[in-house]
Amino acid sequence: MLRYLARRLAASALILIGVSVITFGLTFLIPADPVRMIAGRSASPQAVENIRHQLGLDKPIPVQYMNYVTKLVQGDLGRSYVQKAEVSRLIESRLPATLLLMAGAIFFEILIGLPAGILAATRRGRLLDRAVMIFSFAGVSTPQFVLGLLLLYVFANLLGWFPLSGFGTLSHLILPALTLGIAGGGWYSRMMRSSMIEVLHHDYIRTARAKGLSGPKVVLVHGLRNAILPVIAMVGLDIGIFMSGAVVVESVFGWPGIGQLAWLAIQRIDIPIIMGVTLVAAVAIVIGNLLADLTAPLIDPRIRLR
Amino acid sequence: MAYTWRRLSKDPLALVGMATIAAISIAALSAPWIAPFDPREQFFDGLTLEGAPLPPDEMFFLGTDLLGRDLFSRLLYGARTSLVIGVVANGAAVAVGTLLGIVAGYVQGWVGAAIMRFTDLMMAFPALLLAIALAAIFTPSLWIVAMVIALVNWVQIARVIYTETTALAAREYIEAARALGAAWPRILFLHILPHLIPTILVWATLGIATTVLLEATLSFLGIGVQPPTPSWGGIIFESQSYFLSAPWLVFFPGIAIMVMALAFNLVGDALRDALDPTQRGR
């Protein structure tokens, strides 16, 4: 276990180093000179050179990379071109909203996915099963911005049940969280269905039926316990999908998280913010994958760590 | 092949999907002939007296957009954008992913390890954010968007192909081929690649759905295909601030994106079932 943990941590650290190399490399692809972006258009050549020297951008590339990583480790993601603020501060102040949105999305994913998957598995090949499968396909085929705008139109504009946009109360959270969670719900319903179908084939299920337990009881007590394990183990892997989804959903609903921050940065080509959010998202994904790997054997003792 | 086709043709969802793909492709190809109007023409009577877009009526079948252009014609031309990107970007992603996956799976050693660690690294980036970063750096055009999507999408295919190749490479017939003195490119392309074609086909089909959605999302964020080229995501981007008063400008392109992605997902999934009977009904 300890050896596995050490190896897994080392692999994650290596990936993070790779991530930093790529984000560092990407900044060289930017056609605009970052020094000019900071100095402004009217700066004299002398002032531009001063800033370049201050930022260490006149040093050799390996030195620049080391400076970049040193700053990253200290939590310094650079300064926004437009907002004249530390990128790390901006992200820090907006991260809680995004985490709240993700928690809501996980809630809806599971709320939709598990019952739908269980129902489909127990009525395999029948109409309900088909309906669940089509829903799950529709869920992954609908762009989140279309779904978000649709929900907004129906439930906020026509019916007036929820506010159009904003942040603060539970009713603000429901539509964006549902938008982010529906695709995952479709995905979970498929996973739950196949996992349940597999479990229901086992001998102990037949035994439970043979001793006279009712159908729902067999499925919910004996089946669910085992079928749910591989599904729950996947929650950590959702983070990547959410990090991308947050950009779209937060921009549609005016949710003040890091996705909206990235979206605003896109409109103004504020590269440091885009890079900062990408970096934070990559770190979150690495942590999520690590957690998914580490918790899987805790949830399901049959999984052995290698 | 005939067997696969027979299985596919018995699956109603696959048939619906294939019919939809055929219909969209024909509509996109024949757009210049079947579109009622020029998609770029701004009609004087395409706006209300107050300058608002028109809802669907007899003249403008699906209504008009903010500039008084016919939405139906724009959607037809938008289908071309989606299909071109779907085929080009996904084709490139499948080619790169297959090549890297097959080489990593067969060569193993440090080359294989390096390729696979690189795919691990790419998996750590959220696809959309990486695409956004790339699209923000390069000035977006149709080909840049296709390239960005390909750069992001090859990763999963590479992993799947890698896994299958390692399994195939351990088979005895490969050892036999090697014993007979076959060079590795010959083994890769003559003995291994043909066995991977079903997988490639499935991923190529499912990948088009992913690509269409990613392109629509980039366009919606304003960093996809740029106007005046009509694209479905772009139409929604242009009109989103008016969507409460002109919802058709969001719904019709939104439905178009969804139908296209759904069709490719249905066919891809049915193809997977048809090509791999052991997975049937899972």
C-alpha cells in the first residue's frame, strides 16, 4: 500500500511537472509580446526593456522556466493583463463558487444516474430500458450551453421558478448544477445499468431470490451494494469534465466562478488568466484521478493496488 | 463486414442515426441549391420595424437572425462547417492517435513509455480549456479550429489503440511473423493494423460527435469558426443576449447540433455492439 502510494504520488508529481512545461511552452506561442501587453502601447523602448529585465524575460529559456516553476510553487500565477491583479488572487476568490457548482452537479448526476440505471437494468430490453438509454445518449449529445439556455428559457423565463442568473441562494444553484450534471447523469445511468446487469447474474442473487426475497429487495439490498462500487469510484474522474463544463455553464448563468473568469479572459485575450485557470484545472484533475485510484480499494476491497 | 451490416440494419436506433447522418450530409452538400436564400444576405424586410429579428413565418421558414438573414439558409451552410470540422479534425485525431497508439503498443521500451506518459500528461488537461488556450493564442479560422480539436482529441484513441496493440503483439502469429524475419513496419501495418480497424471505425464515428460538440462550444465561446462563415455554435453566440426575445435563434441551431451529435453517437455505439458481439446489451 505504501509503495503503491509513493509510486502513484511520484507519477502525479511527474505529470504536474509536464503540465508546467506545457503551459510554459504555450506562452511562447503567443504572437503578442507579453512585455508590450503590460507596458502599454505608448511605452518607450527603454521602458519596455526595463520591464523585460524586471520580469526576467531576457534570461535564457531554462532559467525562465525555473523562475516560472519557482513562482508556481509559491502560488504566483502571474498578473492579469487587463485586470491588473494577481491571477492567483482572482482564482482564489472565485474557486469556492465553482466548487459549490461542482458539488451540486455531482448531486444531480447521482440523483439522475443511479435510479435510471437501476430501473433500466431490472427492465432490460423493455421500453423503460430503451428510454433510459436514449436519455443517456441525448445527455451526452447535447451541448451544455444549449441545455443551459433551454432550461433558462423554460424554468426561469416562462415558468419563473428560478432566477435568470446570479449567485447566492439555493435557487440560483439548481439550474446551473442541473445543466452540468445531466450529461454525467446519462453517463452514470449507463455505467450503473451495466454494473447492475453484471451483478444480477451472480449466484448469490439467485440464492437471494430462491429464499423468497421480493424483486426490489434483491436488487436494492443485495444487488446495489455491489453494483454501485465501480460507479462511485468514477466520481473523482468527473473533475476534468466539470472543469471544462464550468466555463460554459458559468458563462451562461453568470455564475461567479473560475469558469466565468476564464470566459471573460477569452473575450479580452487575457492569456495569464486562461493559463492560470488551465493550470489549476489540470492540478484538480490530477488530484481527482489520484483520489479515484486511492479510494477505489477502500470502497471495493476486491480491488488490489499494484 | 456483411455480418456487421446485417446486425446494424436490425438496430432501429442505428438506422435512425444513419438516416439522419445521410440527410444532414445531403443537405450540407446541396446547400447552394436547396437554401431558399443567400446565407449572407441581410434582408430589409427580414427585421421588424423596430429592428428585431423575425420569428418563423411563411417567407423565412425558421425566422431571421439579428441582421435580418434567413436562419434556415444559415443553418444549412452551418452544417457544412460542422461536417468539415467533424471529418477533418476527427480524421486527423484518429490518424495521430492510431499511429502513436500502435507504435507505443508494439515498440514498447522507452519509446512506448515516452508516448504513453505523454498521453497521460495530455489527459490531465481539461480538453475544452486546452482548446481555449490554443484557440486564444492562434487567431481562429476553420483550419485552426480543426487543428486545435485534433490536438486535444487524439489522446483517447491513442490509449485505446495502445491497449489493443499490446494484446495483439503478444499473440503467437505476430511472433511467427517476426520469426519469419518480417520487418516491424510490415508487422505493424499488415498484421496488426487490420485487426484494429473495427476499433478505429467505432472511435472515428463516436469522435465525430465529440468533435461537433467541441466545435460548437468553441464557437459559442467566440473562439471557434469566425463570421461570416456560418456555424451552429456561432449563431447561438451571436444571438445569445437576445435569446429571451428571440428564442428560435438559440433553439434551432441547438437542436441541429444535438441531432448531429446524437446521430453519430447512436451509430458509433451500434457499430461497437455489431463489431463486438460479446459486448452486446452491456
